[in-house]
Amino acid sequence: MADKTMPPNDPMPAPDSGMGAAPADKMAPEAAAPAGEGSVMVSMPKDAFDAIHQLIVQLAQGVDSLYQSVNQEAAMAGEAPMEEMPPAGPEMGAGSPDDEFLKGIVEAGSQR
């Protein structure tokens, strides 16, 4: 008479009993990707996915902050009189150290 409280003896070893990976031809096929579309299925550790998610969230927050800043500056520029705006063009910042540096490069180039 068999003891009904004991699990049945399984003659097949469990997959994780140290037998190693199954040969490729014995493995179940992966989920079918549409043929000819170059699709690839990728698996990654959850920690890596979480890190990518966090990076994307930070980038989105940065872009949102930039968006708000640009809108704020655009609203302020619409209200500011033209006299308060800095002049645009080559005369802007005339006499700055950058201009002196660039003039020196031009002179040195023309001497050669």
C-alpha cells in the first residue's frame, strides 16, 4: 500500500538539478517575431531596466524644466521694451576679451 502523504517519485530530474543548459534543438522556441522585419527580443536584468527608466525620467524632468524656462523668458521678452534688449549682431559685446583674442588670431593668420 502506498503512502498518500508522500509526493510521487518523479523519475525525471528537475531542470535545475545541475544538468546544465539544454541543447538548442531541445529548447522551446522563443515568442515568434514578425518575419522579415528585423525585430529583436532583448532581455535584461531588472536593475539595468530600472536604471534606464530613472535616466529617462531625469531627462524628461530636465526637458520639462527647460521648457518652462524658455516659456518664461519668451513671456518676459514680449513685455520688455526694445531698448532694454541687448543689441544683436557683430557689435554685441565689442571690446570683450574674446574679441581681442579672435582679432589676434586673425592678425597672426594674415602675417603668415
